[in-house]
Amino acid sequence: MTSIPISPASAAPAVTVRRQTTSGRIALTLFAIAILALALMPWWAKTGTIRMVLELCCYIAVAQMWNMLAGYAGLVSVGQQAFMGAAGYAMFVLAQTFGVNPFLAIALSLVVPAVLAVPCYFLLHRLDGPYFAIGTWVVAEVFRLVSTNLGWVNAGAGMSLTVMKDYSAFQRNIAMSLLCAVMILLTIGGSYWFLRSRYGLALIAMRDNPVAAASQGVNVKRLRFMIYVAAAVGCGLAGSVYFMAQLRINPASAFDPMWSNLAIFIVMVGGIASIEGVLIGTAIYFVADRWFGAYGASYFVVLGVMTVLVALYARTGIWGLVSRRWDAPWFPIRRHLILKTEEKP
Amino acid sequence: MTAVLSTHGLIARYGDFQALYGVDIDLAEGEAVALIGANGAGKSTFLRAVMGLLRVAPDMVRLKGQPIGGMATDRMVQMGISIVPEGRRLFTGMSVEDNLRVAVDQAQRMGRKGGWSLARLQALFPILKDKARTPVESLSGGQQQMVAIGRALLCQPSVLLCDEISLGLAPKVIREIYAALPEIRAQGTAVMLVEQDVGLAQSASDRLYCMLEGRVTLSGRSAEVTRDQIGAAYFGGSHAVV
């Protein structure tokens, strides 16, 4: 994957494209080790640690989905919790009401956000900027109100996942660990793969200037639609996994706007439009949440102020400041043309 | 000569305001055609209408005889029309090379083949190689214009629309950019130059059209059209000019 030969045009010098960097190779190795470590958690971590890591993985997944939406597709959503809750509920109904194996139910539950995202997008796609954001929030609230009034999901009282008692604690730990690994692989690994594909630059171009991107042949409408549906599924996966670990779901928790708040905080502070930023932002949020969560409302004020300050004075976030100083991306998506006769810089 | 791109009674509106009143313009393969006219004459509107950025009837714009009017902009690019937009509209925050790669990627995705490669473009405008990793926003205006032209060429167009590429540039830089024109045309690409500078437009094109208030007021071979004719077409019939 390091170099792709390009057939030289008439009289043009032979060139190769360099895509990977040293820092990228190190990061990719670490990423593979991390995925493996996640999958093997039951053998090295306590149940409490696994639950904590699972929460962390959900934050990463949701934040990365928001990053793809806002950082690349230019779709600022504050309603991704709609799809988390919808998938969570779907999983509970399949497993609890219909007796489907809960781990199979997680996979099946992903169909729900995918299907729901299509009509939602057709309602929302004509809205621009802040209007789009408000629209997504409205959609999430509608989902919450509907679930509050649906008898077969036990309305406002919510549901419990009692079928999980059929599995031993160790079996559940294995499942949680594997789900964490799959979730990170799909959201982070999947995003990275997508950004390195020929859609990657098109996506960045589109965020920058949709009209100019269309003038270069980028199918802006279709790309946005694809990202929206993919982000809905990604958030749905995080929702299913999160609520399976919680063993309970109710409308207030399923469609909690807190998820959007934390995604915005993580991405803005960590560094928008970068996978590195999501990882950094999640680490900061997670530590802050453990240390200062007890302060309640005033803690949220501090998080909010931090987000605003970053948005005003360091729009590229922490990763932006770091990468300005050291050009060592963990997930490089740029490509460089190198003449065969030249030394690699 | 058969036309690659032609418009037939092209009408375009911004809401209730009609900006084009039946414009007939055609370009042949490898031909350079200039479109001149005062501010507000409808030159940029014409390009927007052709590119599908304004709503027009299918039959009003034809590519090799096929009706394409009002199609999505990315489809236009797929079929072989590229634009160098006014004000360049580069993707800021990206390096020069990445800006160009957007076009390379899309051309590849759409299966458009042609004679332009990054390496060949860098031979045409060497500065694009020296500054390959520089963020585009730190380039000079002329260099940015070269990126914009390069980006359009890498879409492998059969028709290249240039919207005021000399705007705000030093005469020396303008000459440099216009010097690239013969090589572009040698590829068989038809070029439309929308220009404010009448002299430049006349010398760089085979034919020219002059627009006024949404209509074509003059058309002919650039070498044969006189300054008086242009003056009359530019400002309206009754003025005797220049």
C-alpha cells in the first residue's frame, strides 16, 4: 500500500505516489494492537474496566461519526442520538420481545437506523447550516416522543434486557470486548479506509466549497447522502452496544441530546476533520468526565466554555495545533507524487 | 466544423429576473472562443447556465448534439465540460497537490481518460511542482490561477470554460497563463475564454462573441472584427467608441 505506480502519460516522467509515512506505519501498528487488545479484554481486564472501555469506545464511535458528518460532509447534526436510540430499541425488541439471540440482534438492529436515515435525509437535505442542525434535533425529539407513546416498547417506562441473564458474566465480557473491537474497527478503520479512497479528497473539497467541488466532478448530493446513512448506522452500532451493556433503555436515555454535546466537544476540542483529533478529544473528555463529573452543572459550563474558546481561537483544535508543529500524522490521507529519479524526501 | 458545445436560445433566470434572452453560442473541437462584454452582460450567467448551476431546459445546451441542459454539475464534468471558476475557488487548507488530486480522483472514478496527468501539468506549469506541498492559500494570485486551470484540466475536459482568468493578475503573469493555451488546445480541447480585457480576448481566440444585457450583440472571427464593431456591440448600438 505504500506506493502505487501510475502509468506515465506521453512524454511524462515515471512517477510513484507515496501514501504512507513512518508515523502512519507506527500508528497503524498500534491501532492493530489496540484492536487486538480490545478483543482480548476478558483475559486481561476486570469487568469494571471492560465496561469503562466500552463506554470509551462508544464515545469514540459517536464522535467519529459526527466528525465525518460535520468535519467532512459539512452536515452539522445535533440529532445523531435519534439513530442510537432507534438501534438500541430495535435490539431490545428483537432480543427481549422476539427472543432473537442478543448478539445477532445487535447486527440486525443496524438495519433500523439505515432504513430510518433515508426518509430523514430526504426531509432534511434541503436545509442548510443551522437550519439543518435544528432539523436533526427535531427528528431526534420526534423519535423520543414516538417511543414514549409506543405501547410495545413499554412507552415511557422503557425496557430491560433480562435475556442477558442466560449468559455467564465471562461470556458477556467476551461479547462486550468483541463488540468494542468491531465498533472501533468499523468506525475508525472504516473512516480511514473511506478517507484514503478516491472519495477522501472529494469529501474534504466538498466541505470547503461544495460548488467548486461539483465543478470538479464531485457528486456532492450522493456523497452527503452516503455519509449521512453511514453515520446513522455507525451511531446505531454505538447505541446498540451501549444499551446492551446498560441492560436498560428508556426514551430519555435512548434519545439523550448529551450524546451530541459530547460528540461536538470531542471533535471541536480534539481537532475537527481528523481521526487523530477524535482520539485526543475522547481522551480529554473521558478524563475530565471522571475527575470533574461530580461537579455537575458547573462542569458542563466549563466543557462548553472550552468548546467555544477552541471554536473562536483555535478552530483546528488540539490536533491542528500539534500538526502545525510536527508533520507526523497518525492516519495520513495525503498522497505525494514522487519522481522515480528523485530521492524520497 | 461540428460544434462540441452549443447553446440554442439559452434562457436563464435568477428568480423573476431574466438574465439571458436566447443566447446561441457554439464551440468547435480545439477552438478558442472568447466571450466578452461589460459587467452584468450575462457572461458569468452563461457559464453558470451551461454548467447546470442554473435551471435551464435540456435542449438549450447540447454537447456533441446531445441535450444536456440543466443536468447536475458533476454530470457535466463527467461528460467533459470543465470550468475554471471566477475567483478560482480553490480548496483552502489543502496543499496544491491535493487540490489537483481531487480532480484526478474524480476523473478516475468517472472513467474519463485524456492526455492530462499530474506530471504533464507540472511540466506545463513548473511552479505547481515546486509548490506541490504548499497550502494553496499561501500562493500568489497567478499561481493560484494555475492550480485552478490545472484542476480543471485534470478532469480531462473536451470543453474548458475559463471565467475571467486574467482578473487581478499582473500582465506578465497573464501572459504566462495564456501561453499555456496552445498546448491545451492541441489536446483537442475547446476553450471558452470569458474576458474583461478585450484586446487579450481578441488576440487569444479564433472567434469571439460579445454580449450585452443578456443577448449576443456581435460574433465573428477575432482577427476580422474591428474595434468599432466591438465598441458598438459592447456598449449598445448608438455609441460610437474608441
